[in-house]
Amino acid sequence: IKPGLQDLCVSRTSFKWGVPVSFDDKHVVYVWIDALSNYITFLGYNVDGKLSDNFNKYWPCDIHLIGKDILRFHTIYWPIMLHALGVELPHKIFGHPWLLFGEDKMSKSRGNIVYADDLVSEYGVDAVRYYMIHEMPFASDGTFTYDLLIESINTNLANVLGNLVNRTIGMVNKYFDGVVTRTGVEEPIDKEFKELVFDIKVQVDKKMDELKVADSLDALFEIFRRSNKYIDETMPWVLAKDESKQDRLSTVLYNLIECIRISTVLLQAFMPDTAEKIFNQINTDKKSFGTLDKFCYYESGTKVGKAEVLFQRIDVKK
């Protein structure tokens, strides 16, 4: 806007397809004018004032999430059109950064195009979802390389998340025939552990509200990292050898299962397929955001399923 705004020609003569201009058959409407109007016409906007229920319900939208290269069209042309129609503007417009191939923009001419279907068939849909969200920072371009994708899968998905779920369910099956019991034998470390989980839950929610999606996902994975550390600190394998410590062992494993449930509720927004697999393994239907207000929704006496590998480590050389 700083250099000043020029008049925009809203028709073209360089091609034939498009909405014809009624007073000149050589012209068709400039593509951005008819394209932007789809935001409201598909909801049932009518210039005669007969607005649909969907339009009245969903417009104005809370946010337009768009690529930064089309910011001009959405923040100058589109508001002008809406003002001219007397229609309320979107509440917020966010131009997200690009995902680069290494240091370059993806381009067919350069031959560095990566297709999502190919990635999904090779690495799985949630691994690709995780990488694309995690590597797209709030205010700068992200980057894609196969090496970084594989490192992300091995480090964060296999080692941190997969390892936590696998070893926790494995211990419940090994020590208590798969039954999770809440015995309530608490120690100071448990209070600190729970407080951290709920603090991070708030962070995840707050970061999403700020559109800092990668930061939100980072905060969520801090729960998984802290849970792995909690295992190392409480040493269930040592407790299992002491008959007098069985109730304490039950509490530790309950805390871990409930923590996994809480974090998996949050994980649904990012990796829905993986979240469903975890819910099935820990055998719970407490999946809603409303079950995150306290640390006890996992039902004592529930029998977990069999531990299954969520993410296989990838051999880089292969």
C-alpha cells in the first residue's frame, strides 16, 4: 500500500474462457475478481439480499488462511469488493510462508517438485503431516528434504512418541496382565509431572489461537519427551522387583497411560490416524477436548491392548 494504489483493470482480452463482460465481447472478467467472490457465493450470498442460512451462519469468516504470495489479492482487492457490496470483512487474514525444496522454491522447470501422494505411499500420511506442520514456522519459510524428513520420523516419531507408547503398554502387559489400576500412591514427582502436562496443554491451545501451529506441535511433543523422562526417573522395572512397591508401580503406569491419553486428545488435530491407533491400544473412548480438565478420565481397571509399533525407524542408507 505504501507506494500508493493504482486502479485495477478487472477484465482481460488475452484469453476467451471466463465470465464475459456484457458490454464488450472481447473482454472476460479478470480471474481474481470472480475467484474471490467464490468465498461468499458458495455459501449462498445473493446480491438481491436473499441470503442463505449457511451464509448467515459462516460469514464473516474468522480467518482466511492463504499463501503469502497472494496477500495483495486478499488484503486489497477482496476487501474493496466486500466494501462495494456492503458485506462485512473477514476477521483476520493470515499469509503463511512457503515450503521450499532445500533452499529453492519448488518448480516444475527445475524438476524439484515433490508430490504428496508419493511421500504418503512411502512414509505414511501422518509422518508427512507431522513433517509439513513441524517444518513450517510461523514467520519464515520451511524447507523440505528427504534427509530431514527421515531424521524427523526417526527422532521425533519413532524414538519419542512411538517408544513412549510402546514401552508403556508393554510394561502394563508385563507387570499387570494389561490391567491399568489407579491406586493413588503418589510422590512429589507425580505432582510436578501432572502440572507440566496441564501447563503444556494450555500452551498448545494458546499457540493454535495465535496460528503458531508448528510451535503448538512442538509444545505437544514436549509432553511425550517429559513422559519418557518420567519413566527413567520412576524406574518401573525396579519397582516391579519389590513386592511392597506394587501399588506405587500401578500409580506410575496409570499416570503414564493417562498422560498418553491426554496428549493423544491433542494429537488428533495434527495426526488423526496415529491418534486413533493410540486410543485403540490404550483402549479408551475418552477422546474429547472436554476430558482434559483433570487427570483422571482414564478408567481404573481398564485392560490395554497389545503394544504395536506406530512408526518404524528408517534405514537412511536404504
